[in-house]
Amino acid sequence: MLTTIAAILLVLWFLGVIGVYTIGWFIHLLLVVAIIMFLIRIIRGENPIK
């Protein structure tokens, strides 16, 4: 049981280390797109949260 938890934590740590460098830019890009779409809906007068 303890070995399984240690292995899972090790894999998650490894994915976190790699993920910071490989998909970090993609997450920031998605956040920017979401904010732009939110602002466009507010400017048009629509309900931004649908």
C-alpha cells in the first residue's frame, strides 16, 4: 500500500516537472483566450456567464 502511494506520488511529481515546461505556455494561452472571450461578451452586452 505504501509502495503504491509512493509510486503514484513519484509519477505525479515527474509529470509536474515535465508539464511546467511543456504545457505551461498552452495553459497560459487558454487563459488569455478565455479572458478575451469574456471581455468580448461583456462589451457586446451579453451575459458573460452562460
